[in-house]
Amino acid sequence: MKIIASYNIKGGVGKTTTTVNLAYLCARQGAKVLIWDLDPQGASSFYFRVKPKIKGGVKKLFKFRTGLEEHIKGTDFINIDILPADFSYRSMDLYLDAAGKPQKKLYKLLKGVKQEYDYVFLDCPPSFFMVSESVFFASDVMLIPTIPTTLSLRTLDQILKYSDWKTLKNLKLLPFFSMVDRRKNMHRMIVDNPPKLDIHFLHTGIPYSSDIERMGLERQPISIYAPASKSAQCYKSLWEEIRLELG
């Protein structure tokens, strides 16, 4: 089982759209996929038309040491299940902090379903707290959607330094450009000449597109309602790159 997190400290960079679209493409290839929506806003749960409600809330997951199985919901798509988020997830840091070895808690919970799924996608909240540390520890791959702006690059540098500080050598960090608007000079300049960091950007970038914004109305992956669009093709290319990185 491979665990893939979509993470950034910043909000509004495309973490959820990345999770939804890549998980769908992965499942369409025959893999059994679980999405864990870790964001109290529950956007992934919304896109998959799953009620954002966890029986007993996040407290039951951590305090009473129950497994994930009873909270997992099916979706309308073959091979995709989801563990939805609700507003109780806003307190997840508190319960993780109270748990023994909090950095390892998400990983231990996911070990209980490793025989059921080929891939787990973590849709992460925009934070840098205990949940983030647990996500760093649990993941095999961390996708980092990065808008081509100066502040977003600064945020990426902070993530890289944190990873190095924690010496998470088994975690593969894969940044890629998201919400690229080539009408903007800065976007073109940064995408065409990526910054020199101790990490490479994936070749595929995701454009700023009205087709992607429609996901909130369509409530399904873009490859379903706009399969011929440039955005859909970019997500397919991005997923193939990630598969190669996974070996």
C-alpha cells in the first residue's frame, strides 16, 4: 500500500483537486483506492457526494482506539472509498497531542487497512502542526501543489527545510506547479525557469482553468465531465509522472 499526501502550508493551491483527480485516475487503472479527507472543511467528501459526518467524531478515532473500517464510506465510483471529514477534525491536533507517539498515529491507523487498498490519498489541511507531522511520517510520497509566485516558493522552501530537519529520508517530496496562468509574467518566468532548489519539480503543471473551477458544481473528477480538456490531460500526465517516481 502506497500513501500519497497532497500537502501545502498554504490554502487554495489545489490540494483537494489534486487528490480527487489523481485518486480517480488511479482507481480507473484498477487500483483499490482510499481517500482520507483530513481537512475540517470536508471538500473531498463534498466532491464525492459523501455526507461529512464521522460517527463519534475524531474523538472516537483517537481516544477510543477504534479502527478506520467502520468510518469508511463507499463512493459512486468503482474502486474508490473515502474516509470523510467533519468539523470535529478541527480538534485533531489536540487528540494527536494527547495520544502516545502522536507522529506515528495516522500511520498506525492506516496499517489496519493496508490489506484492503493499493493506494491511500491524504487530502491535508493547510497547516504546520501535529497533523502535518503525522502526515509527514505516514506518507511515502508528498505532492506539493505550488502556485508560481514568490510567496509560494518561499513556502515550498520551508517545507523542504522541515523535511530535512526531521530527516525523513524515506519520504519522497514531489512539488509541481499548480494554477498556472501563463498570461501572467511572473507565472511564465517561474515555470520556464524553476528555482534552483535541492529538489526537482515534476514536469507537468496544472493550469488555472474554469474547467477545474466547475468541479464544485459537477462534484466529480474533471476526467468525467471534461475529458478532452487541457486540465484533464494535464492530470493524466501528472499521474503518469508520479507512477514513474513510485517505480
